Amino acid sequence: MNASSRLFFVILLSMIAPLAAAAQPTFQPGRGISMDQWVTWPATDTWGDRSIYNRFPEWMHFVDDGELIQLRRAGIDTIRLPIEPAFLMYNDDPERRGVIMAGIKVAIDRLIALDFKVIADLHTISRRESDAAGINDILANQTIFDNYRKTLAFLAGQLRHYYPGKLALEIINEPSLDCNDRQEQDEWQEAAERLFAAARGADPNRTLIVTGACWGSANGLAAMQPAAFDPNTIWTFHTYEPFAITHQGARWTGDLTAHLRDIPYPPYAAANQSVDAIINSNIRNIRENTSGTAARHAIGMVRGNLTDSTTPEKLEAYIREPFETAARWADAKGIAREAIFVGEFGMIGREWQSDLEIDPQWRVAYMRDIIAIAEDYGFSWSVWSFGGAFGLMQGFGGEPLNPTLIDEILPGPVN
């Protein structure tokens, strides 16, 4: 190669390299955990009380630096920080919104100072209160959707000063539209594009995290068309399969899982009890506590989930399927595996004001399996959650778990 050719090659490479770098998100999540959204879940009629909103994010008052340092030493490098959008959308009181934003920034600053990357997660949920916006309200009502979009843009603008490599913004949590219904999928695609544009307009450099419909499932992700989104995007999905195991005893799902008990993980390894016996025991629980359509749905789920979990091979294929779905989609769309984020998984440990108490080793075994699969596919991940029903470090109200599970679920720090 002569001098002029070498010069041309160097110039060409210098032009291509920035383009290649720009094709990757500026924020790279790793091994993560979600903090609590609320600890005490205050009623909406208290949201105008400064003593309430001055404590948001509430976990800040229950978690000391020693616990956060324990996470970091265990190998957790990313904190997913749930932010209640209904809390920000509730009214137009600028003082109240300013206090809430100041608390969010204090939380982010604290986490970054302890060497965490942070995901600011606008954590939409189902809500039954008529005066607070839940995910179904946001997606069904254009006025509420516009309010949410403006709230997202406001949050993005407020966080614009943070270094892009240390903070990402998750634009919505678990949209509920049906990814198997073409019309609803088109509705979500359009809604996601509008939300993305609002956040991107407020902050051109922030990595934005985007999910599919079907409650943020892998099937929802696989129905997305990513060409409308720029390369500075992380794609996320959640998995809690087998749901009958991970949510047994959870009353917020209604009769679907509230009456399930004593389902081990893995179910085929239960001492002195067959999977069929576990199924039959739970069907009796369901029939004793509910009837009609609710009972049929719960019985169908527990039968299906546990029948697919009767051998190591069946169980692995079952829990691996969402990861395979996401990987096939990513590969087909030219999206790097590093741009796929398993934003939630976990297994319940206890329930509020209930005698439910799940064997910690069942939980450890489940989460270790999910982490191994995620890392096998090259996906980053965040476990749900620090405290509460699914807590690995705390229970409800800040009480510490003894032992904590974080050291047991992790295979060791990434080099």
C-alpha cells in the first residue's frame, strides 16, 4: 500500500469509526436490581401532603449506604429506579412537582456517587383509583396519554444534565395492549414512537429504554418494528415464567395466583411429592376459595405451568423460550445482544399481611437459572427487587432479610 492509499484508508476509517460507535447505545446496563417504587403505598388522597411527597423516592429513607455498597461488591452495577408517573401527573402544583423532582435527583446522585449506573424507570402500573392514572388509563384515554407524554418529556428535560453513560431513561413500564392483536399492536407501536419522540426531543443524547406490549413480554418485544427508533436505544422485556411459581400467593393478581401455595422451584425436585400431587393440592385450594371463570383460569394456568415443568429438560425449555424469542427478534432486526435488557424477573418471597413465606432456596435456584440464561444470550438484566414481596435485601417497611439473597444469586463479578 503506497502513502496516498494509506492516507485514504486512515481517513475512511476515521469516518467509519464514529458511525460504528454511534450505532451502539451510549448507556450499557449490566447486572442490576430494581429499587422499591413505594414502601408504604400511600393513598392518593395523601399525595397533596408535603410530609408524603417529600419522602419520594421512599426507599431512600429505608436503605443505608452499607446495603448499597453490599450490592456493588456483590457484582450489581446497575440500579433500576422506579418513578411513579401518576405521582408526577396528579396535579399541576409546581411546588409539589419540584419537591418530587429534587428527591429523584438526590436518589440518582447518591447512586452514581456509589459507582452505580442508573435507569430512571417511569414505572406505570395498574391502578384502581379513579383519580390516579394507571397504565390502562394512559393507553385508553388520549388526554391522559398526552399528560403522560408531557410528563415523560418533563422528566427527560430535568435529567438532561446527567452524563449519558451513567443514566438511561425507561419511557414506560409494561404497556398492557395485546401484542397478538394487530390493531392493538399498531396502537402501541404508534404510542411508543410518540413517547420516544417526546423524550428524545427533551434530551437528544440520552439512551432510551423501550418495551413491547403484552405487559412488556418477549412476545410484545418481538412484535415491535425498531426502524422508527434511533440506535441509542435499549430494548427490554420482562419474564416471570412459570407465573404460577413466581407469583404464588400474590393477591394483587386477583384469584389467578392468590390461592396457590407450596410450589417449589424446581417443581420436579420436590421432596416426597410428585408434580401431579402439587397440581392437585393447588386445584383444591383454588376450588375452596373461588369458582366460575376465575377458578377455571387459575386451574388452567397451574396445570399448564407445572405440566411444562416436570423434568429438567422441559423446565429449561419453558423458561428459556422468552429469551429465545427476544434473541431471534434481535438477530433478525440487526440489534446487538448488548442492546437487550431483561428488565424484570424474580420470585415472590412473602406477601403483605399474609402468612406466605417462600423457601429462600427455591427463590435462589430460580433466579440463578434466569441469570444464567440471560447471560448465555448476552443480555443485561435487572432482578425485581430490593425490598417488598419480591425483596432480596429487605422485606416490607425496610426490615432487613437475614440472610440477604443477593450474594447467593450472583455467579460472581464480571471481569
